[in-house]
Amino acid sequence: LTMHLLLGLSLLLGIAGASTETNIVVVLVDDWGWGNNGIHREDPTSQASLETHTPNIDKLYEEGIELDRHYAYKICSPSRSSLQSGRHPDHVNPLNTGVIVNNPDDPVSGFQGIPRNMTGIAEKLKGAGYKTHMVGKWDAGMATPEHTPMGRGYDSFYGYFQHANGYWNKQGHIESTGDVDLCMNRFTDLFMENATYRGGVLESGELDDSCSGSDEEDPSCYEEYLFKTKTLEIINSHDTSAPLFHFHAFHLIHTPLEVPNSYLKKVDEMIAPFEFDDAARRNYSAMVYYMDEVVGEIVDALKAKGMWDNTVLALMADNGGPLYLPGSGNNHPLKGGKYSDWEGGVRTNALISGGYVPQESRGGKYSGLVSIADWYGMFAELAGTSIDDLKAESANDWLDENNLPTLPPPDSVPGMFDSITSLSTENLHSVLPLSDQAIIKYPYKLVTGIHPYSNWTGELFPNCTTVSDENLVPWHNDSHLFEFHINWSNDEEELFRHLWGEDCGDEGCLFNIEEDPAEANNIAGDSNHIETVTELRGLLDDHRSTLFLPAIEL
């Protein structure tokens, strides 16, 4: 009897002292195209499907819930700032600026990234008893220690601060971002923060690029190998008496398109008898495969640790795939890509999986609108803590007294996690702004102004036609020399052509994205939709009045 009583108590209290709180693991993929995801390839025997090898992620969809209408911002830093802060991108960091931008008149918001007095999700969860760790790309501010991951509540960080670096040498590279920075792209951007050290990575083997030409299976100086190793170390050494919040932010699939030789050989073998006719598409395919294998290893580690059954794994992309060269993403059949508000730029791959997902909902699809800002609220609710940001509210008193822009509250919609996991058909977002140029009131979407990359690609993109015809090559639209924007041509007509531009004007283009997900039929001129256009333009104007642009307002 005593033995049975002790066994019952041990189950109630948690076996071996394991926490009964839900572990949360976030996997963020960079510049991952809609068409570069295996579940969006219809014919498994086609070359496009064979080039898109994501078996581990496919399994997560099968055992979890697909978020069919997950919307992020059209570029990375605003999306990442939104995810960490719970604010709509336009309410935290709508400008994808470089790290040296500074407004000395505003010590709270006058820097790149998240304003220093906004509470990050890691800080929220740390206050709820979670162990919090991050590995990979940050890109949400680095001006002061408070702007870094550790300043935002992470117990440890290993990764890089800026938009991108080299996978091998960890330095800036014009093919990484299209920029030349003040350090002439020689700044080594690989850092670590923990209880005893905050600074650049010191291990020469982690900074060395001598293995870049290696034919090893998984070269140890490849940046994603380092990130994977750190994440697995964190999971394997985690004390399960406390819940874990771990954020793994891939550099993949962002430029520069660098990947171990072994993975190039693997994808060549996988698509046989087909062959790649474009080197960048081949690299991108290999990088997607590498990313998928890392996801599989993370899942295996959680299972081996006995944590999977009490874990929510959230996986998403920060924006659509880039169509410019050498970005080489593919969002087929959606229109557009990164830097545009077309569906291919903002409707991103996303899922929830893990043992915590209800059995009856596994393999399901949630079709309601989900914003990247909603994760903040979902994670806070899982941890049993409020999304209210008392630190921001306190700062607002001082900001208001000094005539500085006040900090918006979190925008996460309450109840989103329950809505998703119950596969509810209710749309919790009655209206979802995408930027100051686009807005959704489902099923209608209004797009205004000029947008680059306003085109549709085929299943195989880029291809030999793309790179051989000078008039078809899509240029990058966001290059800088230091902080000065550079256009690749002074001829506006030539520039517009190579950016695949489209101008919807102030009146806007209107689409029914339920019936027309590829945005091929602009119905703004239809007399039946005059009131809809007027209503959405009014809603977009309302959103524009809430934009958080402190450096511009001064």
C-alpha cells in the first residue's frame, strides 16, 4: 500500500522532479519560401518536389497543426522584433535599419531594434520560472547591453546580432545583405552571452573558415553546425525540474547561399535523373535540406530527454522567400516575395507541433489569420502569465513628460493558442494590418502603393532563363553604402523593370484571397466592391495613424 501511495505521489508531483509546466521551443527559419516547403509541392515525382526535401518538417505537420494563414512582416528585423515583443511590426520596428542608427534625443526608442523598455517574451517567461536560451540570428537591436538577447531576458545567447554574416568566416559580406558597412564588411559577428561572459566568441576553431572547402559530412566550422551543437547542448543539459524556453533562429536560408559540399552532392543525388540548371537554386535546395535535418535532430534530442510529450514546438518563417538574385527563394504559386506585401512576401510557412498538441487536432489545418505578434501572447498564456507590459507603461510616463513617442502595448490576440489547437473556424483577427501599405479584412486584402517583386514564379526558380536574359534578372532593392541607400540604376524605368515593380496607387488593389490566393485578379474596379475598397482604405488609414516611428517624429 505504501509503495502504491508513493508511486501515486510521484506521478502527481512529476516523475524524477520534472516540471509540469509546458516546454516551449521556437524554431525560426530565415527567408524560407512558401514553395521551398515540402508540403506545398503537389506532385511528389516532379523535379520541384524532389528539390524540396523536408521530411522532418513534413512529419511535424502530420503530427501537429498547419497554420495556413500565418502572416509576418515583409522583411526580417521588423518580424523578429514583433515576435520578441508581441507588438505588430509597425508598432515596434517598421524600419529595417542598420545597427548604427541612433537618435540621441530619445534614449528609449532612438536605436535600431526593439525599444529598450519593452518587455521581451524571454523576460516574461523567465519571470514565470522558465530557463531561457537563444541560439542563432538576433537582428532586434544591439546598441546597448539592454538591447541584446541577455538584456531581453535570455539566460544565454550564442549567435550573431545583425541581418546576416558569412556562414564560414562569420563576417559581413555584400552577398549577405547587399550592404557595405563602416567596417568594410570585416566585422566578425559571432557573440555569446551567459552568466560569466558577454562578448565575441573567442574559440579560434569557431571563427576559422578553413573547413569551407571540406567534403566532410558536416564541417565543424560551418555556422549552422555551431548553432545546432549549442542547441543540442542546451537541451541535453537542461534540468527538467524547470520548464525550458528555447529559441533557435536559423541563419538558413538567408544569403550568402553557403552550404557544405556534402549537401550539394546529396541534393544532386536526390533529384536524379533531373539536374539543376541554376547554381543558386541548387545551393538553396541544399540549405533547406540541411535546415530540415537540424530540425529533426532538435526533435530527437527533446524526445531522448523525455521532454517531447510536454513540449510545444513552434516553427515559422520570418518573411517570404526572396526573389532577387542571389536570394533565390520561391513562393510558387503565391505572388511576390520578400520586401513586398503580396502573399509571397508576408504569408509564411508556420506550424505548431509537439506532444502537448491535443491528439484529436494533430494533422489538422488552422485557417484563421495568425500574426507573428500573436506568439508572444500564446507563449505567455502557456506559461500562465499576463501579456501586460508594466515596464513599457512605466516608461511611458517619462516619455510623455518629455514629449517623446510612447510605447504601444502588445498586440497579441488573447485566446489564439486555444483557437488554433481546437481548430476553431472563428477568425480572431477581424482586421489584420500587414504594413502601412496593406491590410486584410478576410477574405479581402487591400494593397496600396509601389511594391517590388510583383510577379509569379514557376515551380523551378531561379532557372537558366532567369539568369540568361538581362531584362529578367531581379535586382536587390535594399543595398546600402554605410547607411546610404543605393539604387543599382539611375534609370527609373530600368530600375522598376528589374525590381519587377507594380504600382497600386493610393486607391489600392483589392483581392479576395480566399478565392484568389495568387492575387491574380484585382477586383478594386468592380462596382460590386466599391464599398469594400472604401472600408479597407479607411481601416488602413486608421492603422497608419498608429505607426511607431520615433526617429521620424522628432
